[in-house]
Amino acid sequence: QVQLAESGGGLVQAGGSLRLSCTASDPTFSAGAMAWFRQVSGKEREFVATISRGNSVYYADSVKGRFTISRDNAKNTVYLQMSSLEPEDTAVYYCAIRNNPYATVWGHDYDYWGQGTQVTVSS
């Protein structure tokens, strides 16, 4: 069982920045695609960004140009740099990893999930 440990969430004012981190306990799974999703209470989980084993990246239109996903395979870690944050970005952010090197935007394609970290953007 792979454990994913997220960190970096918190409270920030609109226009501010945060960096989320997610580290996998099993280095074998650092070979897989990794992603970030987010969920607002009462709404469906939505895709945010994903990065393949080969560092191909894809973003949701709502965050394109503001968020950057990256990975450090030596540390089994994926990052989400969030800038120009908006109140609409407020959500619980989850990282996910799949046992496959290719990225996908579909949550059901991912095998393991973190516990989530709260991001709150005040107006």
C-alpha cells in the first residue's frame, strides 16, 4: 500500500501563492504519473493538474497560467505551485498517483490518493 503525504495547504489572501507537496512512501511508484485534484464540500472532485513520468503536464483550464505542477523523482515528490490565487480556488486538494507512466485527467485512473490538504483563499 502506497502512502501519500501532502503538505503546504493553508490560508492565503487572494492574489497570493502557496506550494503544495506530496511525497509517496514507495519509491517504485515514483515511476507513475502523478496528479492533483480538488474538491469543494458538496461538489464533485475536479481535476487540477497532472504530470507524466516523462514530465508531460496538463492543466485544467481554470488554473492554466496560474498553477505549475512539477516532480522530483529522487524524492518521490510532486509539487503544485499555485499563484494568483482566487477565492474560487478554495478547496481540499488531493494528490494521486497511478501505476502507469502516462498522465490522465480522470480520477478513476489513479490508484492511490492522499488524505487531502485544505487551501483557503480569502477575498
